[in-house]
Amino acid sequence: MSYTLYVTMYTNGSVPVKEKYDGYPSYEICKRVDGGPLKTVCRFTQQTTSSLPYSEEHSVNKTVS
């Protein structure tokens, strides 16, 4: 498996995420600001193990406030 993940968290609650990853396994990144509710930043549902030979074929570049 191969992941490259850059996450920055700012005091105003914004979370920019830049990542590249294989299509396996599934994962979810969440944030919580000052004890508030969890908010999903990024969610990926796996494909199959056959995507493992292809290094970092998926990518995300987004900011969640």
C-alpha cells in the first residue's frame, strides 16, 4: 500500500488535505473542532486488492471548513 498525505489544521477549523493513495483499503479522515461533532474531511471506499500494484492512482486536493 502506498499513501502520501498532507494535512494542516488551522485554528479557525479549516483543514486542507492533499493526498495520493492506492485503491485499497477503505479509510476515512475526520476532524473535530473544540469538542464539537465529527465532520468527515475525506472518505474513500476501497476498490479491490487488484488495485495494489498501481501506486497512488487516486488523489484528493480539498479544504474542509
